[in-house]
Amino acid sequence: MLITTDAICNYFIHRTTGILLSTHCIKIYNDKDEDINIQTKDGSMAYYSVSEAQSCILAHLAARHSETIALHDAPGRVLAEDVTANRNHPPYDVSAMDGYALRFADIASATQASPAVLTVVDDIRAGQMPTISIFPGKAARIMTGAPVPPGADTVVRVEDTEQHGSDVHILALPKPGANIRPLGENLRDGEVVLTAGTEITPGVLAILAMVKKKQVPVYTRPRVAIVSTGDELEGIDEPVDENKIPDANSHALFAQCKALGIKPVLLGIARDNPIELKAKLAAGLEYDVLLASGGVSVGHHDFVRPVLDTLGITMHFWRVAMRPGHPLAFGTSADGCAVFGLPGNPVSSMVCFEQFVAPALRKMMGHRTLFRRTITAGLAHDVSDRAGRMHFVRATLQRDAKGYLASSTGTQGSGVLMSMAQAEGFIVVPAACEALKAGDEVVVQLLHGMEFQQEAGI
Ligand code: AMP
Ligand code: MG
């Protein structure tokens, strides 16, 4: 089928807000010159700020259903139910040291020169219950984790003692009650020890193991589909054609999803052809989240939004006052699929993912922490900017005497992927700001890998 298009874009300044608005209407005709009814009008949609766009997205999404999975599959997932301890741990007062369990009153005046001398009446190992009570003048040899015998109230570590035959000499005085871990110090029977929404880190998993959760209730992960759009794109399995642009976005988005613990499905490349695009996007709507990159702006061949329109998607906004990445569309289907029309420029697509898609996916996975961690850093050099858009400058971070020093990764064009490949974070230049000076304190959003560094640093 032959397709012709007719696009009309008019820009005007909104009377009261001064924001740039556009009317955008694309009509598509088939070879019989029939209007096949793909059109959209955006005159009423102003630019959202980054936070308005985030709020709008999050307001349309909720944590998903839950499922039960094996404990060892649970790292990185989010608990969907509170977890209650099924026992006390420790189950009784236990020794925190290898040493001697005794009555503090018996050794209150001990010194190295004049040690207290007690008779050793028992030898208690971990996992063994004491059979003898400790009366005045007596002590029991005790291992770490072994139950403190009745009558004893303090443990003296072995390094502060000398054993002579059946006697022990106490050479140094601990505090009363020292070296005893009280019953239930770690877990209290019947108490909620982990709440729904907790991410399962190795430490959390250890607690789940202690309360015998071999099966763990977690939130489901959303199923994500990725589509790249553009006539110029060359798929990774296609031979190199110098006139084409290798598809980076599908793979970058794949990796960004993987970093969140989601394995998305790549639906491939859709050409800038409404029929093909419609088929691909319709397939993507079968998933919980559809990420389509490219074709979302106002060019004559940017069909993503009008095609989504024909697929019944409710568009909530489609532009954000940010740089890079302002042509970003967000909509939802009647079945609850969240659709992100991401900008085609690879850096823009990646930045938009971090600002909007990542918080959305984390919310759907049940996380309480949705946004990338921010720190403050000193700026290593001036950054000039146009006011009106929040700017995400790709940056590296070095330690300095005051904390961190942030430097731009160099050329910041939205097609310069090296700026992302080298980035440890984004310097956030607020929308109201025109210029920042070297030495200014700036907010930096941390990206992947910031948990690790080259030197131990301790
Ligand atoms: P668009 O938003 O479709 O106008 O694309 C903007 C720019 O991003 C164009 O230069 C495209 O060639 C480029 N681009 C779009 N999609 C991709 C992709 N999947 N991988 C790499 N570059 C892309
Ligand atoms: Mg395109």
C-alpha cells in the first residue's frame, strides 16, 4: 500500500505561561487517497517540567501482582508481604566470645596482680545445653554461640584469663553482663522483621533464610517490550551499510532494563511507515510496558504518536522541558500498558529512561526507592546553559578534599553516546539556571557502577 502524508505544524507562544506550544496534525492517506485516519492534535499539551512528567507517570502506575519464587531467585526482587519471625534468635542468651561464663560479683575486684580464681565446672559448646548452674566461686568454659548457663551473668574472653588445672584466673575485668547476646537480639518470635516493599539484598535474604522462607512472596516484574523506529536504522544482525545508522537504542534500553532486574523483549526495528509501525506497536501493547524510541517528534515521518492514537492509547503528555530528551511521550492503554515514546537520539533516549522509565519500572516492581540517588559535588568547570529546560550533563566524579568534584564527559551532543558510556552521573542544571560556575555546588544523580571504586579508600 502506498502511503502519503501531510503534516502541519504551527508553533506559538502560550499567552499566559510563555511556553512554546505547537499544533501538530498528521493525516495519512493510502494509495486511493483515502484518509486512513491517523491524526493527532496537540495544541493543548504544554511542556511538562521533569518533576511534573514524573508525577504524571507515577500517578498512572501501581505495584504489580505478587508471585512466590524460590529463595535463591529472590535477590534484587521486592517483598510483597511482611515477614514475621517464626522463632527467637538467639533462642537463649548466648556467649559472644570464647571464654568463661561466671558471676560478675565473684570477679568484681580482680586485677592482673591479684586475679580472681574460680573453679571450672563445665565446658559448654555451641549447640549444647548446659547441665550445671553456676554458683558462687564457679565458672564454665564456653564457646561463642553456646548458651549461657543458669547463674552466670557475664562472659570473660579467653584472652583475659589463664587456666591452671581445674581453676581459671581472671586477669582483666569486663563490664557486668559483658559478652552476652541476649535471647531474641536478632529476631523476636512473632515480630514483623521485614516489611512489604523491602528489596531483597544479601542481608535481607539471610534473614529470610533464618525464618525458613524457602519460598518468597515478591512483586512480579513488568514485562517490557522495546521497539526502535526509523527508516535509517540498521539492525545488529544486518550487514554494515555505510548509509545507515546502527540501532543503538534497542540495546541501550535492553541494558538499562537489565540493570533494574528486568529482561525485556526486543521487538526489532519498525520502519517509518504507519502500517508497519502500527503492527509493531500493537504487538508491544501486549506487554505491561512498551518502550518505542524515535519518531516521536514533529517531523513529517514521526508517526509514533499518531499511530498510538489509532491504537487507542491515551496520551498524557509528550514533551518535557529538559535537555537532552524533550520529545518524550507517555500514554496508557485501556488494558493498562504504559507506553513511552522515547526520543530517537541515543543519549536522549537513555537520559529519558533514567528520569522516567526507571522510576516507573521500579514502582511497578514494588520498590519504595524510585529515583537515582543524588549527591552534591563541586563543579570542576563552568557550565553554560539555556534557561527553561532542566539539563542533564553527563559527568564523571573524582574524590577531592571536600567530597566529590564533577566534570562533564566532554561533547554533550544528544547523539554522542561516548558521553553516556563514560558517565558516572548526571550533573543536574535546574531549569531556572542559565549558567553554573566552576566551584559551584551542584546536584549529581549517580548512575550505574557508583558502588565501586579503583582504590579501597579505607
Ligand atoms: P528521531 O527521533 O526518529 O527523529 O531520531 C532522531 C535521531 O536519532 C536521528 O538522527 C536518528 O537517526 C537517531 N536514532 C533514532 N533511533 C535510533 C536508534 N535506535 N539508534 C541509534 N540512533 C537512532
Ligand atoms: Mg526517526
